[in-house]
Amino acid sequence: MKVTRAQAEENRRAVVEAAGRLFREHGVKGVGLAELMGAAGLTHGGFYKQFKSKDDLVLEACGQALDDGVGKWTRIVEKAEVEHADPLAALVRHYLSPTHRDRVGTGCALAGLGPDVVRPGEERAGLRQRFETSVQAYAGLLEQAMGADGSEDAALATLSTMVGALLLSRMVEDEACSRRILDAAGASLLGHPATPHEGQ
Amino acid sequence: MKVTRAQAEENRRAVVEAAGRLFREHGVKGVGLAELMGAAGLTHGGFYKQFKSKDDLVLEACGQALDDGVGKWTRIVEKAEVEHADPLAALVRHYLSPTHRDRVGTGCALAGLGPDVVRPGEERAGLRQRFETSVQAYAGLLEQAMGADGSEDAALATLSTMVGALLLSRMVEDEACSRRILDAAGASLLGHPATPHEGQ
DNA sequence: ATTATCTATAGATCTATAGATAATGC
DNA sequence: ATTATCTATAGATCTATAGATAATGC
């Protein structure tokens, strides 16, 4: 029943990844350890060889999901800069797309995990600090993407609009209404192009 | 052990109110029926005389909390109009205040319940429809508050910024950072006054 | 007589632990 | 010999139901 050390590491990684996805989809309290381990192809008994507690896994899964998001944004900005396209527009169009809205499990961790995981009053050691670091990283990338128009405050306001629009678009029943929220937020951030692209 | 019909109605109301508060504070899965009934001064056994299921109570508590929020906004706009003040500024200052940020239990239901309660894929009958109605009510009030500058799209974008900023401000550890998010969003919505008030 | 609420409990589920097992890695 | 994973289970908790009780409302 033992497995090579490399395989054990890969198993652990798979659990963290499954947790990041399932926690976003069903909420932390909405997934049990057995389902979590099962999603990584294991049984629940091995859990505590890898993690101190469920909360420990929550912290790790959030960290990974947040880093993935910042990494994605970094690549989008870099690609736009190389192509002499507008990086802000690239970020906003990606973030406010119906695809991103529908893929909660792999989508933005600020929207998909933040509200569920850092509740005022309930202290999960280090979590709020972890989110703060990533909020600043996201805002930093936005500021960079804004170029000459950028400032930390403008970036924080833009990030707020993006996160809020994504969450609201997920709350409503009607697809047209949902789309309208995404488009309205996008238009307000980019000047007005609901169309393909354009320089800033 | 029976109680007057008026008292029974009041008890039911108290349960819905406690649910609205506790669900926002700890998440729907974070509160059990016993705790819920206890917060209304009852024992858990009586629950199913009043509600079909926990999900039934979730729907009712969300509806009540959403209506409370729309009611609050309505009063704020009316008061500002009577006083010839800027209603948009009044809404934004109330919503993006540290007080509102800290009072999750009685604060905006879009931010406090939405992300937890309407998860894509998980269908709780009628809930998403209920949120959609309230999103439109909130946006309608914003549009009205914007006066000549108003449009449905502008209102939806503004609502996105407000909800996103509130949620982000609750995610970070540092008070100064949290305050900065609220202020940056407020400034971007109101022109620039981080100071007392001013016409639009 | 009706019924809102109470106590008690069934049945499911969840986190965490214990001990067995078998393949790795020294 | 070590250890990653497995099966099994303890103990807590949660939703929902059953039956008793006592005050209301006809």
C-alpha cells in the first residue's frame, strides 16, 4: 500500500488541487474529507498523514488557488504587452467572460473562496493575511496594466468592480441579465467597447 | 406549551430574523437548526411546524434580508431627496462605511448571503430568481439616485463596484488596507470626495 | 379539539484516530 | 525499518421525525 515518494507528493498535490476546485464549487463545509480524497483517487484514511486538519488543507488550497489566479493574470498582461494590445482590456475581458463566470471551480479565488472562507469573527490562522497578499498582487497587476492612467486606488476600485460583477452575474437566474451585468461592468471599466478590442 | 397565535407568528418571525443574521455571519452550513431555534428562544423540535425544511427557511431568510436591504436603500434615497442632498453619495457612503463592513449579520444580503447561497449547479428552488429580483431593485434605486447621469448599465456597474469593494474589504487582515479599498471604490464612484459630502 | 412547542431519538454524515498492510528506501 | 495508504470505527453533530404536553380558541 505504500507508494514511491514522488507518487506521494503527486497525490498530495492532487488533493490540494481537488480541494481548491471542490471548495469553490460547493463551499468548504459542502465537501467532506472522504469526497475530497476520493476526488484525488485515494481513501479518507490517509488524509492526516498529509495534512494537520481540514483547516490546514483549506489554507493550502486557498493559497494555491490564489497563486494560480495571480499567475494567470501575469501571463495575460505579459502576452498583451508583447502583442502591443491593451493589457487592461485583456484582463477585464477574460475576467468578465461568461466562461469564467461558469467555471467557478477553477475561476478567481477571491470571488470563489473569499466570501466563504474568511468570515469576520471566524479566525482561520493566516487566511485573511493570505488573501490580503493576493488582493495586493491582483491590484498591482491591474495598476501595471493601466499604464499612465494607473494608481493603486484606481486599481483597487477596478478590482472591486470586477469581483462584484462576477459574483452578481453568478447570483441571477436569467442568462441575459447575467450577461448584462458582466457587459455593463466591462463597459464602465474600458471606456465603452463591448466590442472586440481597442487601445486604451 | 402551546402559545397564542400572535405569539406563534412572532416566534416564527424571530426565527427568520435570527436565520438571516446567523446565516450571514457563519454561512448556511455553519449554523444548525438547534442553534437557530435557540437564538429565537425556542427548542429545535418545533422547527418543522413552521418550516418545510432548512432550505425552506434559507429561502425565506434570504427574501427577508434582501427586502430589508432594498427598504434601507429606499429610505436613504428618499431622505437625501427631501434634504436636497446627493442620493447616490448617500448610498455609496452608507454602503462603503467601515460600520457596514463590520456588521455582516445585518448588512447587505447580496454580499452576505449571495455567494454562499446561490452556487452554480446547486439549485435551491426559487433562490436565484429571488436574488435576481433584488439585484434589479437595487440597480433601479441606484439609477434613480444617479439622476440625469443614470442608466441601467451605469447602475449595474456601480452596484458591482459597491458589492465587490465591500467583499474585498472584509477579506483583508489590515484595517488600513481594508479602509483603502472602501475609500478607493467610493472615490471612483463619486468623482473624488473622500471628504464629507457634495452634490453630484 | 386543536396545535405550538417540548423532549427524545433515529439515521446520516463528518472529522479525526487506531491499527493493519505492503511497498519503498536504506 | 520506515511510511503512505487502507479499512474500521469512535465520537460529535446535523436534519428530520415521533410522541407527549399543555394552553389556546372554538
